[in-house]
Amino acid sequence: MGDVDTNFTTVSEFLIVGFPDLQREYFHLVAWFFFVLYVITVVGNLILVVVFALEPSLQKPMYIIMVSLALSDIGFTTVALPKLIARYWWNDGSIGVHTCFFQRHMIHYFGSLNSLILLTMALDRCLAVCFPFRYPLLMTVPNMLGLTVFSWIIAHIFPGIGTINFTFASFCGPNRIIQAFCDTLSLTALVCGETNQYGASYGAAMFILYFPLGFIIVSYFWIIFSVFRMSNNQGKKKTISTCATQGFIIAIYYLPRFFVYSTPFFPNLTMTADKRMVTTLFYSFFPPLINPFIYCLRTKEIQDIFKRWIQRQKSIAQG
């Protein structure tokens, strides 16, 4: 706690609680789990970035999207996990008010950015499948770079609405955040007085999540319609496989978020603190963990590059 006022004590720091019912003897085990998760996620996504930088043949629109997603995933896990690891490794869950605001902003920034990246990915696949002859003209490397930079910039707008609101908000206790990191729902629950103005933050979050989702769903219908018109069975199988994989990731990303964000606004939807945390951790950290394997290591072109690198290393070792 911090400065004393005539009516209340102003909060000067928050406490990241994490799992409220977790016994202390499991703290180090949980810390090791999140540490290993962080290392695997960062290394896996960094490998993709390095391969892209070293191989000119990969500097195509589709791989620009993958690298953008990889960098976003690295950013998100780096903002979210270290403090959670410290919470369970050293029992250090305290975080300054403004640091918490910054973490909340960046958490939702990378969430918004991933939503825009998934939209860009759907647009790229839709043009490639539905308009194969126009695709090389429409989706050039400069155009994709422009879309990517635009996404990285505009993604700040949506969490920025909440950041401005929280900067002028009053927090007079309690200061315990029952979550893995600072987010909008946790901070709104700690605000003193009326919180009706934070409905704008909820509206912005729903827009940046479900406007891209609506486009993604429509684009996939176009893709499926185009696939059934294909005469090449091999092309059909490849396209369906790609769409099914992306659909799985998209479902993980969007559906759990809807329930977590919407629970406070619908009385019939209830979620305990532990269930909310598990759901949040699942949709926050599982996609970044498996994205490099799903989007990249299953791509034949990247597999061929790894095989070529391994053969080159064998040749150097043998000779």
C-alpha cells in the first residue's frame, strides 16, 4: 500500500496471486513448468525468425505472416511469463501500478495484433486459393510488408482505450490480482467507484476479436467453395489440411476468449477463479507454443531447408 488519503489508502502496487488455491509446496514445480514453457516457445519461434532471415527463398508473403506471428508470440510470452515465473520461484508477485498498466496494455496489444495477423493470414489464403492468377499481383512482398506494419501499429489503438481509462482511475484496495498477469478484467474489479466507462474497453476487445473472426469465417467459406470446384484431388487434400490446421488454432484463440471476456456481462455464465486462470493460460500460451510446429515445421519448404542444413553439416564433419 502507499499514500494515505482522508478517505482511503491509495494502492501503489498490485500483487499477482496466480492460482489462489495452489499449495506452497507446488510453487517451484509450477515455476519450472512455466520456465520450460517460456524457453520452448521463445526458441521455437526464434528458429523460424532466423531461418527466414538466412534463407532468401522464404522471403515471400506467406512467410512474412509467419514471422510476424512468431515475433508477436515471442513478445507476448516475454511480457506475460517472467513475472509469473518470479511469483512462484521467489514468491515475488508484487508489481508497480504503472508497470501493471504497461503489462496490461502489452498483453492486450499482442492479443489484438495476433487477431489482425490471423485476419491477414486468412486474406492471403483466400486470395491464393480463390484467385490464383491474381494472387501474385495482389499479394506482393511490399504489399504484405505494408499490411504487417499497419497491423503492428493499429493494434495499439484498441488496448489504448483501456490504458487511458485506467491511468485516471482510482485504486483504493484490495490490490490482489487473481490472474497470471495484469489484464482488463482483473484491474476493472479493483477500481473504486463506478466502472461503467470500462464497457468501452470491452467493446473494443470484442471488435478486434470478432471483426477479424467474421472475415476469417467468410473467407474460409470461399476457400471451401473453391476447393470443391477443384479437379486436382491432391490440391484439394493439401488445401483442406491447411485450412483444418488453421481452423484448429483459430478456434483455440477465439472461443475461450469469448467466455472469459463475457462472463462478467452475463449473469448465467459463471467461472471460478481457478477455471478462469486455466482457460486464460490455455488460450494465451498454447498457440504460441505450437504455432512454429504447425505453421512452419509442417511446411515442406522449411523441412527441405532443414534437411539441406543437416546434410551440409554432415558433409563438413566428414570432410
